[in-house]
Amino acid sequence: MHMKEIQIIMDQNSVIIGSDITGAVTVNYNGRFDGIQVNTYVTGTSDQVFFTNVDGKTTSLLTRLYMSKDSIGDKKSFRFTARVEKILYKEARIRFRAAIIQEHKEIVSDTVFMSLNDNLR
């Protein structure tokens, strides 16, 4: 089985507004890179996702998380926690996209979409 060069995996299948959304990014890329960028987007709305924790350290980042290669280290992976406080459009989906960045250019990426928990529709 071929391993993806970058993979984003979410712990939940759906999002509950106001609850933690947890996931991990794993890098299997052997070439040069400066870092990993994780972007979020809530479809059909201007609502936003906040990153609250990266590898056990509290953070407060809006929609975009960047981890330098040095901060990732030899483990080539990191965990994150995010949160969305409101979504007005009940059919919205949340996109998490992780990309390997080298010299301001994207090398490769992986994307995951999450829907709202069915109890909220």
C-alpha cells in the first residue's frame, strides 16, 4: 500500500458546534520542505475555525496553522485541536487541508471534509 506524502486524519466524523475538533497530520515526504500549513474553510458561509492547541501547547490561530519543519522534528507528525463557535448555514461543511510548503510553494496536499453533526441540522 502506497503511503501518502502528507495525510490529515480527523478523530471525529462530524462537527459539533462549540466542541473540540481533533486531528493529526503525518508527513511521509522525503524531499526538502520548509513546513506544513493547515488551512480551514467553512463552505457557504463566512464562519471561521480557530486552532486552539498544537501538540499539547495552547494557541489561538484563526483559520490557518503553520508548523515549520524544525518544530515538527523527526517525528514528522503533529496533533491539533480546533473549534468552531457558530455556523449559520446548516448545510455547511468544514474543510481541513494540509499542505507541504517549500520556498512559498505548495508541494503536495491532502484534504478532509467534515459535515455538521446530524443532530444540529
